[in-house]
Amino acid sequence: MSTGTKDEIKGTFHEVKGEIKKQVGKVTSNPDLEAEGKAEHRAGKVEKKVGQVKKVFEK
């Protein structure tokens, strides 16, 4: 498996994990957890994009 694909998978994982944290933070009225979830979601998006770019340059 190429590094680009691995980055995409890890990015998707962090996106989902961040979204779950964000929603749990909203439900439990925990602004710290909500903010942490938002940050992890954004980081996952970036990591996913990096993986996509790597895949383009591997060809």
C-alpha cells in the first residue's frame, strides 16, 4: 500500500473520530471536547488531502 493511500485512510479515520468527538461534546455540553473534535476533524481533512497529493506525484 502506498504512503498516499495510508495517509488518506488515516485522514479519513481522524475526520470521523473528530466528528464523533465534536458531536459528543455538543450533547454533553463540553466545549473542550467539541473544540478538540473540530480540530481533529480539520487535521484529518488536511492529512487526507496530503495523501491525495502524494498519490498524484507517485504516478
